[in-house]
Amino acid sequence: MPSSLLGRPTPAYLAVKAIAGDSRYLWVYDQVCTLDRVLAEGKCAAEDGNVPRAGA
């Protein structure tokens, strides 16, 4: 496996787990995962079942 992909470091999983014949598709996260493409969103509840209004 090359030490870089498109000038970026090779993800650790690929460097260790990829074998001959594997196919991989990689995207640039901040170009693909934008707020205008969100399909669903939500918040995790606290132990008491309440959902915080602000961040954790």
C-alpha cells in the first residue's frame, strides 16, 4: 500500500488491513459531508433521559 493517497497520509486501517485485490473508494470528508447534505440529525440523551439543549 502506498504511504500516501493523493498527497494525504494513508489511513492506518488501509495500511494494515488492505490486501491484493481489495477495492477502496475514498472521498474528501469536508467536500462531501456538508450541512446541506445532511439526511438526519439528532442528539443523544443523558443518563436521566433528558436531552441537553446545548452541547455536551
